[in-house]
Amino acid sequence: MYTDKTVAYYTLGCRLNFAESSTLAYRLQQMGFTRVKTGGSDLVVVNTCAVTEQATAKCRQQIRKLIRENPGAFVMVTGCYAQIDPQALISQVEGIDLIVGTEYKGEDITSYLGDLSKNSEPKVISTRFQEIHTFHASCSADDRTRHFLKVQDGCDYFCTYCTIPMARGRSRNPHIADLVASAGNVAQHGGKEIVLTGVNIGDFGRSTGEDFFSLCRALDDVEGIERYRIGSIEPNLLTDELLHWIANESKRFAPHFHIPLQAGSDEVLRLMRRRYDTALFRRKIELVRQLLPDAFIGVDVMAGMRGETPELFEQSYSFLDSLPVSQLHPFTYSERTGTRALEIKPIVPMPERHERTARLVELSERKLRDFYASQLGSSRRVIWEEVTAGRKGRQQPMHGFTENYIRIETECNPALFNTCQTLTLDGSIGESTQGLVIKIR
């Protein structure tokens, strides 16, 4: 039906969004669409993010840019922003033809395209977040070697600052057997690494009566997969049982954890309505270090939450500084319509929020460099990524990641692309276009 049509994509936000965009791209390819970067495309698809005001502003900016670059294209917008506030998109961006909410962005999304004729006004296909029930499966590859397997969607936590439940609905998931089959398919097509993605993956099993630990054990038995990474997991859902299993029994789960903290102050955690305190968080981090001394531990943290006084921020900073973690992922608090955090006082001025974020970024850079230094001389298994040609066809260095998420750089050897190699990290710490790296010559 669309054998002579082209499509351009733009995705903003989290890994889950990118995985879902890749799945949609595959479906459109099956329907005959040819993917192009941009410029003169027949169809433009934008998968949006709404985690902060900056994110929604960037979404609007990119949609306008794509409309200018693709005059006459049929423009479809989906993702979290499309679900939370379609009217804002309609009122602030001219030229959108179709807005698709979360419940309808799965396989049936292609049925809304018609003959790609422009609409006089945007058509909205959506529903209230309370009526989002469908799990849209997704397992997709990035541009390197990793595959992203969506194991869960939605969230039941309703933290005071967060719009995710309103954007993605309540927690839900497929059966373990379906995910094992997806992982097996990745292995059959040569995939070596899978990242488990979702909104709150530790809550897996809510809709099937299963649990996350059982999922991990089942995936661990899939032959052909070299390693799994747990994308992100709440500290109260990262069980001691799971950690002991990864350390002592698992064949394929990497010593790599991304654990959201959000604030190192019990008072601020209470204002956020998080489901743990700093004592629990510290105990989890120390258990990881005890069982897996070389594990990479990344931590999400928010700066400038309403109610975070200067004294509470300093308390949070000191707590973070004292933790034996590898890297922080700081972000600045942003007011979101419909969240309970808007009722909290005092309000942190925006310049102060940015100053706090900058301090956390500096702390993170120090911790990451220290972690890299601690790994020099160790023996690690690296999966090498395929290299794209540089400017004027110049050969670029080859990069890969160790099991504990150390980026490695060496001279390019195409025979090693998407293979796993054990090597000693004898080299120097440097910078690449993608961040810190250990350079091995």
C-alpha cells in the first residue's frame, strides 16, 4: 500500500521510547515505507517525552523543524506528551495531522494513516489514562549491538512530581514465556546483549501473577545471549534474593545497576512520596558493593524539588557524596501540571535549581573517573560495537562496553564487531565524543 512512500522519525526521551519507535519503524517497513533521515518525506513520526517542561518544549521545537523540512508530509505525533496534553500540541504547533495516545500506539497505529492526505485539523486518537490497559510489545536493536526488550509498562506509584502514570497508565506486563521467546529470537539473529526496559520493571508481574526474579531466571537460560542489563529498578524492588543470585548463580546478568534515588534527604523523599528512605537505599548500595565489588552503579537524583530547602539539599549532597556509587544522573526539577508537588512550599528559584544540578554533575564526574581508575588492570569481557565511517571515510576507533559498563576504545578491527573478547584493561583514561573511556592501544 505504501511501497513508494518515505518516512522520517524523531524520538525524544527514554530508552523505552526509542525501543517503541524502532518497533513502529519495523511495522512501517513491512508496509512498504522507506526510511529517510529527513527532507521531502511523505510521513513524519515523532515520539514525544513529557518528563520536564524542557522536554515538552524540545518536542514542540522538533515537530516544527520537521514540518519545515518536510513540507506537505503527513505528521503523526505519539508518546507521553501526546497522551498528557494533546491540546497543547494542537494550540502551539501548526501542521500536525494525527495525535495518538498511549493505548493506541501499538500495531493498530498504522490503521490511522489512510492515504496520508493532510487533515484540515489534527485528529486525536486517545483515551483517559485510567483506560490504558494494553501492553504493546517491543524488542528492538539500537545502532550498535544492544537490544532493548520491553518487559513492563506503566506505573502505580504516583510520586508527587511525576506524570508517568498519566502518560503511560497503570503497571502491566506480558507473560514470562513471551519475553523468553523474544530473547530467543534476538539470539537467533545474532544479538549478544539485551537491556531490560520498562517504566517500573521491578514491578513486573502485576498483570500476570509472576515476578521479576522469576523473569530474570527464565531469561538467564536463553542460549546465545552473552549478557543482560537491568535498565533501571527501584531500590525497594531490588531484592536481596535477586542480588545474591546475580552474584553467585546467574550466567548472563551483568554487574550493572541503575537505581533511582531522587533525593538523599528523608524529608524530601517523604514530600516526593517515594517508597523507601535513605537507610534502605544505603543498605542496597552497600550490599551490591559487598556481593559485586566491581559493579557499576548509576543513581538518578533530582535537584530543586519543591520543599528542598538549602539545608535539605546539603544533606542530600553529603549523602550522595558518601555513597560508593559509580555515576549520578542529575536532573532539574520541573513543575508538571496535574502533579501533587505543585501544592508543596517553598519553591526553589530556577537559578538555584540549576546551580544545585551543576554541583551534582561535578560530583558525578568525579565519581565516574574514580570508578574508571579503579578498573585499570582488571580483566573484563568486552562486546565490540560496529563502527560507522568518519568524515571523509576516515576509520574511527572501535568502542565496546565491559560487563560492568566501562567504555573501551581501541583500533578498529571489523572482524571483532559484535563479538565478545576478554582483555586486560591496561590503558589510559581519556575522553571520547560519547564520554569517558579507557583507551587501549
